Amino acid sequence: VLVVLARSLAEGRIRIVDLTQPLSESTPIIQLPEPFVNTPGFNLHELSRYDDRGPAWYWNSFESGEHTGTHFDAPIHWVTGRNLHDVSQVPLEGAIGPAVVIDKSAEVAADPDYLLTIDDIRAFESEHGQLPGGGWLLYRTGWDARAQDQAEFLNANETGPHTPGIETGCARWLAEESPLVGFGVETVGTDAGVAHSFDPAFPCHHFLLGANKYGVTQLANLAQLPPTGALFVAAPLKIEGGSGSPCRALALVPA
Ligand code: MN
């Protein structure tokens, strides 16, 4: 099967779609209200660039929060998953799997606080078949168009951030009933901007990570994926004890 895969890639019958946003000092990061501690963004520090500090080589160090840019949430990130895997322990079987893409970009264009429901998933299943075991649900909202601008991406006003997410009951269903292993979004986190006021707060984090499942955020190019039939890959850094990591997310798609 891998010979066929390699030949299909070489001959262009399988396309690789990069689902990753670029990492730089301007990559949007989440902003928590007082009194919570916030995360640093991504910063490069030049060590040498073919100069006195290293005449033949260019290299940098970088600093970054674990939850910066396109990144992976490990179960231990949330208190409900505190005894579960850190990001170095996540089995790679969970980081690769069939993708289904539910497109709610039209609904989100009309209402940035749109919440995905179990009925949305049932409607998707009636058209495209059952959700795949070991798979990832990728939630297309059109929010990736805002990903180069912190203010547009967070979309906050005096009542807080307004970005799309998922209903509490749907988050619980994905965690406890569905055969999926992960949930991927285009927004800064897997929960809605207003999910701080839900019960429980941040239900996607609460239920999915507590069920030893995963999240990936700040995805790009979901519009290039079919509703079913793509293979999703997310490769986080193997940070020992880490709660998450920036990752390279991609999909293999039949051309
Ligand atoms: Mn995160």
C-alpha cells in the first residue's frame, strides 16, 4: 500500500494541502482576561547570519507558547485530562486519521457566535455517511481569512471575543459518543469566543480532552478539502511534559 501511496504522490494523484498558518511575531494569540496569565507569541532571535558570530551559517533560536499558531492540544492541557497524556505521549495513531469537513462558513458569516450542533453533524452524516472511527472532524468556518490580523481574528468587543465554536451538548457527544479522536478548527481555540460563560466553561476542552481526545486550532485551507476522503496529519513537537505544541498540520487529498 505504501508503494501505491508513494507513486500516487509522485504522479500527482494525491495532493498535499498545507493546513498550517505561518509562525511569526504577528501570528495571532489568545488573550485571556485578568487575572489569568497570558501566553507569549512566537519570536525568533538571530544567532548568526554568515557573519562574525558564525561566518558560514544562519540560525536562530525561538521562543513560543505551546498554544501559539496552528497547534495541538494534548489531553493534559485541561484539568479534566490532568492524568492523561502530555503532548510527548500522544500516540501517533491519534495524530493521523481520516478527516471529515463540516462547512458552516455561510452560517458564521451571518453570525460570528455560531455554534455547531449535534443536528449539524446528523445532517452531515445523512449526506456523507457515518463519522469515521479514529477520525478528525475539521470545522470549516471561514475564520482562516482573518488569521493574519490579531484584532480581526479575536473579534473582541466590550462583551469579549466573538468567534464560532461548538454547543455544549455537541462537544459532549463528540467526546463520549462519536468514534472521532480529534476536533480541528480555524479559530484561536477549539471553543467559541463566548464559551467562558457556558456550563461547563469551555466545553470542547472540558469534554474532549477529558475523554483523551485531541484538538488542533488555527487551521488554514480547509476550503481545499472534500467533505470526506482526506487524510489528516498533525505533527506536534515531542515536548516532554508539554500540554501542547505548535504543529505542522496537513492533509492528503485525492487529486
Ligand atoms: Mn490550545
